[in-house]
Amino acid sequence: MTFSIGIVGAGQFSGQFATLFQAHPGVGDVYVTDLLPERAEQLASAQGLAGTFPSYQAMLESEEVDAVAIFTQRWTHGPLVLQGLNAGKHVYSAVPMAISTEEIAAIIDAVKATGLTYMMGETSEYNPATVHARNRIAEGAFGRLFYAEGDYVHDMDLGFYEAYQYSGGENWKATASYPPLLYPTHAVGGVLGAWQTHAVSVSAIGVVDDRGDGVFDKDVSQFGNDVSNATALFEVAGGGSFRTNEFRRVGYPSHIRESRFRFFGTEASMEQLATVALWQDKQGVKDISELLEPKPTMAPDDPSLQHIAPELRAAFTSGSAPVHDRARLPREFDHLHNGHEGSHHFLVDDFVTAVNTRTLPSVNAWVAARYTLPGIIAHESARQGGVRLEIPDFGDAPQ
């Protein structure tokens, strides 16, 4: 059983996923569309895709396409997802899910009404640290977990200027100011993907940018945002808390590891830095760095990555870590590029399997809401000077 899929947005990221969708035995034809038709044509030609569509609307109106995979600007996902679901298409969406509570609620309602598959492609769901912590929590190794930390630390100087220039055109500075807390899922999802709880309240603080290059400038920003670094402290259901950092001006080697995590329980703890990870209990410390370290599957100077800033290429080349269980993946993926610490293969397989078996994917609409909504409320808390705000919850996915 196979289905066809349309790639929406032919930017730097989508081509890697187009390759994986095309290779998966559960997928048939792969199409593409982009606001810049020449980019869609280039991707289709380079990868031998089934064809292009002149617009997203044309793709949605076509009976040749069963599902869509959205890889567009991060603030556009909510409306595009809703269009896709309402047109009868299954939807895979890059992060974040949406940028408002109303958009998230509308997506959940549309999934309920249509019965279609929705999945958010949060890479931290399969970050090796998250996978290992999830396994150890299930075993009870932490004792009672009561605190965690998740950081997404990626300096603008390390590839983000080039990425925003590529996607934003002449007006790129207006969009490069995207508020850090509205892109929360790499940090929040990595924590909650292991802990299996949800955030119920938050207090957050933002740091006003002082670079003065017009990127985080309220008068330039289409989001009215001048904050480049932000920190949020969340309360979780059942007791406990976690802290996340979203940093865009930071002296840190994000090209080595941009997402990192810590978990603390009554019996053991786990801490991850850029190049080392440790398991700790009351008896001592064990270095688990090798267990969590993906091995690259592609050289950073591979010709297919020439349009991507060198500082960003590690996100497209990482293989799998020893903690990853690749037994469930199709053998067609064994020698294909991977990315974001080994997560891409698992995310594509999750979506394809969910569509073909009509089961819920890992990061379904209800999980995606719990990964995304905390950041939306945290952003509002920071705008109000750190006031503690309650976080709405849409509950667990129906079984």
C-alpha cells in the first residue's frame, strides 16, 4: 500500500526529506511546489520527482496527491496545514505547529473532523538524548523525575544569516527577527518527548538584542520583536518543572550540537553538553557520550549541500547513534543521508506508517500542541515582564 505526497516549499530543508519520502516503500509519487517555480523545477529535476504544481492550491485540488509535507516559513504552517486537511490531504508539517492558540485549536478540530493523519516533524523526538532519557524513564532508572532542562542554542552568526537571506529575499531582516519562544519545539519537545507529561504554567524572560544590525529591530521586524535570547521556566502536570533556553546570540558551538538536555530524578540524573554526555547516580558518574553520538552518513562538502551554509551542514549529514533502534526502518534508508542527530529517517517512517496503517503518529496533533503551545504562552509571559501564565491543554489524543 502506498500513497503520493506533495512537498510544499523547495528550500534548503525540503530536498533532504523529498529524497527520503521517495525512497520509502510506503510512498509512491512525490511532487513539489514553491512560490518560486524555478526552485520547484530545480528540485524535481535534480531528484527525478513525479512533477511540479504551479501553486499549493493546485496541488490541493489534484487527485494525484494524497498527502502534503509542508516545509515553508515557520509562521505560515498553521494556515497551510488547515488548508491541507480541509482539502482532504494527510499533512506532515515542519515545526512549529502554529503560532497561536487559535491556530492549534483549529488544527486539532480539523483532525477530529476529517480523521486524516497530521504529524509535526519535531526532530528532538528522536534526538539521541531524548531517546535515551525516554528509555531510562520507562525503566524507572531516574526514580521520580522532578526537573529537566532543554536548550536550543543556535547563534545567528553560525549559518542563520545565510538561511534567512535564502528564504526571505530582499526583506529577510523583517523575518529573521522571528521571536525565539515561538520556535520552542526543539527544546520543549526534547524534554516532554522523554518525560511524557505536559506544561501547565510558565514564566519567561526575554533579552533585548543589542547587535544593532537591524535584525532584531522592532521597527524592521514583521513580528514587532527585539528579543534575541529568552528563557522560560515551566511547571508540569503531576509536580516538577523544566527550563528551556532559546538563544540566537550566544558564544556556543551550535554547529556541533544545537539542542542539549538534562534530566534530574531522585535516584539518577543525566546531563548533556556540546561534546560530552554523563549518566550520574549516588554511586558515581558514567560517560555515555558514545551512546548518544551519531556517525555522519555524508561528508559536509558533498555537492548536494553546496547551497547550505557550512555551519548548518551537520544538521543534514548526521547518521544514527547507538541508542537508535533502526530495526523498524526500511532497508532503503540504510545508506541515505540523515540529519538532526539521526532523526530524519524515523520522522519520515513515522508519518508514512501512520498514513498507511491509519494509526496515530508519534508527534500527532495533540502531542504537537503540547510541544508548541508552551512556547506561545511563554512568549506572551516575556512580553508581560515574566508574569506567570497558565498554559491551555487539549488533552491526550483519542485512542
